[in-house]
Amino acid sequence: LSGPFSIMVMMALAVPFVFASSRAGGVGLRLLAGIALGLAFFVVSRIVAYFGLLHGLPPVIGAWLPSLLFLGAAVLLLRRVG
């Protein structure tokens, strides 16, 4: 269940980069920031999963925590753009 949710979170995280003003410039910087956020999501989700296995955390936490963290970041970015 967390897989499809994480895809929706990543789509929500991409929206602020799409709707930002293109007249302001910095398209390359926005592209780099989007790629960095995607890579950070991948790394954080792997780290949380391995940390959960190592320390005996419930699998639900390891599966949902990265998505919820990045959903919070997406909401903050959407408020900033909108």
C-alpha cells in the first residue's frame, strides 16, 4: 500500500517545480532541485528501511515514514508557490 502512495507523494512534490514562474529564470536550478529531491527520497526510504530492520522497528514505520516526510515537504512547497 505504501508504494502507490509514495508515487502520489512524488507527483505532488513535482507540482511546485512545474507551476513555478518560468519568467523568473532558473529552470536548470529547478530541474536540479527536483532531481535531488527524487534522489533524496530514494536514499531516505532505503536508510529508514534498513534502520528499521536493524533496530526492530515495525515495518509500517519503515514503509510509511519517508512518504509522510516528503508529503510534508510537498505541502510546504505547494503553499509557497500557491
